[in-house]
Amino acid sequence: MATGEAGIRARAALDAGDPVEAMRIHMRDIVRMPAGAVDAMFADQRVRATLSAHAGAQIADDEAIDALGVGTERFATLEMPTTLVVGDLSPAHLRERLADLAATLPNARIVTLAGQGHVAHLTAPDTLADAVRETAEQVLHA
């Protein structure tokens, strides 16, 4: 994911002391959530506060991902079992990148969470935990 100009704007907003705007930019212009969905999320004061509290870490993560450069080839030699989790409502560009990564990893499987998008850790934490638990059980009992 190249954040490009949006990443620069998100960093500038964060540095200017506006973590809400930094996260709006992240969600709308980097994750590519529809503007209306972003507005609805940020209308909820608890969601806005939670996202704002994590803005510094999120923007740093965006920058670290950008620093890796484009391409999945670096992952082709990772032999460990890997579960990639995606929501069937996740943005198409994220589902495409996940499919690219799955095709590169030699021992990957995709778990698709029905009715979930990019924030299943917030909207369906138990469902997400079940997917992670299933993978852990398979790896630990192999």
C-alpha cells in the first residue's frame, strides 16, 4: 500500500495536533472507505476517541509499510503456516492485496469473515478471535 500524498497529509495533520483529521485521512484516502462511512464512524464520540488515541501508531504503521516498498516476493520463502483474515465487505483493493500475498506465501490460507469489513476487530472481535484460535490450534497440534 503506497500512502503517497494521503500519507503526507495524515502525518501533517497528526504533527499539527489533529489526530481526528489524521485518522479521517487514513480511513478515507488510504484505506479507501467511503466518505459517508467515515463520517458516520467519526460521528460516534467513542469511535472517534478510540481512533484518535491510536492515530500516532496508525500513521507510523502506514509509514513503516510504505518503507517496505511494493511487492510480495520477499514473503515467498516464509514456510510457516499463515492465516490471512479478510472481511467479505473489506474494500476491494485490500482483498486484492491479500490474494496477492496468499498466492506468494507457500503455506497460506485465507479466512473470510462473512458480513465484516476492515474493522472486524471492532465489529466482530469474537469471530476474529475464533479464526485466530483455529489457526493456533492447527499449528500447535501439528
